[in-house]
Amino acid sequence: MTNKTSRRDFFSTFTDGLHGAALASLFARDMFAEGSTQHIFDLKPKASHFPGKAKSVIHLFMNGGPSQVDLFDPKPALKRLAGTAPSRELAFAISNGKDSGTLFPTPYEFKPRGKCGMEISDALPHLAGCVDDIALIRSMYGEHANHEPALFLLHTGRTIASRPSIGSWVSYGLGTDNQNLPAYVVLDDPKGLPINGISNWQSAWLPPLYQGTRFRTEGPPVLNLEPRPEVPAPLVEAERALLKKMDEAHRKQRPYQPELDARISSYELAARMQMSASDALDVMKESEATREAYGLNETATASYGKRCLMARRLVERGVRFVQLYIESQIFDNHGDIKAGLDYACGKTDKPIAALLKDLKQRGLLDSTLVVYGGEFGRLPMSQGGGKPGRDHGPNGFSSWMAGGGVKGGVVHGTTDDIGFKAAENRVSVHDFHATILHCLGLRHRDLFHDRNGLRERLTDQFPARVVSEILA
């Protein structure tokens, strides 16, 4: 007579035999066993895979997609072909081929700049004086023409949400030299968050300790940072000491819990920041000449200039990754490209040039990698009537790097004759990420996080190469 086992009977005996041994082993390894090898997550400095040239990164993210053919990538053919119909491939890149404009040359002039003779637009007169220190990549390409997925790709390596940002990966891989400040700081624009909001600097399934920390540029840098003024300092210290003992007792009862470790570490960091953050972000401690150089005394440049100066003060104090944003979609110039770029570059050009010169003058540029670019570029044809703009162009755009680990005064890659798509020495976003990690001494294939049996990476499983041609 055959014994039938019900579903309930099966699960009631599931912990018996080999099933139970395996389950107990998993619980023991993950939660309770002494001697567990589970990783402890913290922000202590970690060894790189090899000696990197850069110790810190300042990421100047240009929201909206700066136009390469108006700023960095001269295309004389557009003048010759002005007003002619685009190819079918180019026409299809805008609105599925409907209402496409004609080929549209830039309203700006390009000239050779610096000792290297790099050609950039007169929309960037201040950066023109720094070209001998930058490596310009003219052959970037992305995967999507919409802002949301393109921003996710640029920041996390995938066009989907809920992936760790590059700043989170860097702080996860290297920690930080200053334990009194976050490893990853975000300086967003007081006028509003970028597309995708705080998801741009999320840690996703990496421990929350590695997500970006927002510092405000108007008012107190961090809300509720200062202790209550009515509480005497000795009492504050006694409270912190007691809290630390309670945290340690709580942690001992729950070993090998990375989320708990990260949460406790975050609270401890917040306490240490009370003395360090306000000092690091106080630009009034700078000389008048320095504040003037960054444009803090001019209406157009004051806000972004302040963030650039804060970024220098943060990397000077050992912060690993600083990310700057400009007001939402400022480079998304669908109409009147000339007015739009005059406005955007008028806010950012002088502060960025001041940042590069200031880092260099202080001996910090060799150890600080400065990265500039948006989520994509613009198309080389007109959009809209009257004073036309340009639509999104992910197939070919420009970005640049300067400082820690890269050559100055070099141009890498090309787009086609009209600046529509990357042609020679193409650089994917994953290549771009791999190169940033390399400058920091990290091999992109070896920087991973074990998650559900997978080795997750910033570059994921995509082919990626370090752009060695621009490395010093």
C-alpha cells in the first residue's frame, strides 16, 4: 500500500534530513555562527586593486544633454549642408521620422585652443583656457533617447531603476580617508532635483552606507545636524557614549547583519559630521580672490560656483566622490539652442574653469579626477520653428575628463561628418565607467557584490574596456 504525502506533511518534515542540514547551514552562516566570513560593511579606507593615480572624483553632471556639435565637436559639413533634408536614419531619430527638421549648423565658432590646439566652441571661453589639462572624448554613445533611462545608464550602468550609482560603487570599493565626512557627497541644485530625483545617487541593494549624502548649498548644509543648543557639551558626549554601548550590545545579539551595521555606522557618522561638515562647506573661509574666481559675486554663476568651490573643499578633506548637478534639464534645448546654451554655459563655464585651475594650483588635480558630461548629446538637425533647438542624440556625444590619471590636451574618437553618431574609437558608457574606476585603481571586473548568487558589477556583464588612449 502506497503512502501518500500531503503538501502539509512535506513542509512539516522539511527540516529533517539533508533539507534541514542545508537550511541550518544557511542560517548559521548568514546570521548566527561564530567565525562567519560574511562581509562587514564600513567606510574605512580599503586597498585598491592596484595603485591608482586618482584618490577622489568630482563628477560635473550636466543635466539634459549638452550639444556636442555646438560645444565640443566642430562639424564644417553642417555649414555646407545647412537646410538640406536629413538621411532616413537621422530623420527616424526624431519623433519616429515625423516633423523632422533640416541639417542645422552651430551658431557658434570653433577655434584651436591652448598649446594642444584642441577645438572647442566660443560658448565656453573660460574652459578654453584649460584645454591643455583635459582629455576630450568625442565618440561617446548611449542606449536610449529618453532622459530617465539614459540617466540611469550614465549613473548606474543600466537603463533600469534600482541599481547602485557609480559613487556608491566607488565608496563601496575604496571607503574614504576622512571618517568624519561621507564618502559620497551630492551637491544638487536648490532650484530642483534632476530627472529621476534621488535615484541618481542611490545605493540600491548595496548597503545604504554607500548611498550619496545630499549637502545643501543654501542654509544649513545638513538639516538637524547641530546638537540642541540647550544641552551642555559634556551631556551630549555622555549621551553618545551610552548610545555607542547600547548599539554594541544590540549588534552582538544580532551578528553578521550588514543592514544593521550600516545603519549604526550612519548614525555614528552623523555625530562626527557635526564638527566637520559645516567647516568643510564654509566657503566664506576662502579668500575674496578665490570666491571671485569661482563667480560667487555674480548672479549667473554664484550658485554653481559655490558648489564647485564646496567640491574642492570636500576632496581636499578626503571625500572620495563628489557629484554636482545643475538645475533640472538646463541643457535640454529643444528650442532656441543659442539662448539655451548661452544660459547654461553662462552658469557653469566660469566655475568649472576656476575649479580646474584651483585644483591644479593647490597640487590636487593630479589626485582628483574631474569628469564632465550629460546623459546624451543633441541631434545635428533643427527642431521647432523660428529659433530652432535640437532633439536628444544618444548615438554620438562628447564628455571629458581631467586630472588624476588622464592625459591633458588630447582628443579621443570621432563622430561621423555631421556629428550624429560615434564613428571611430567608440566609447560606451560602460567603457567610460571602467576608465573612471581604473583611474582610482579599481578593475571593473573585480569590483563586485555577491547578490543572490550573482556577482553584480557597475559594468554588469557587458563588455567594457578601459580607454587607455587617454591615460597618462
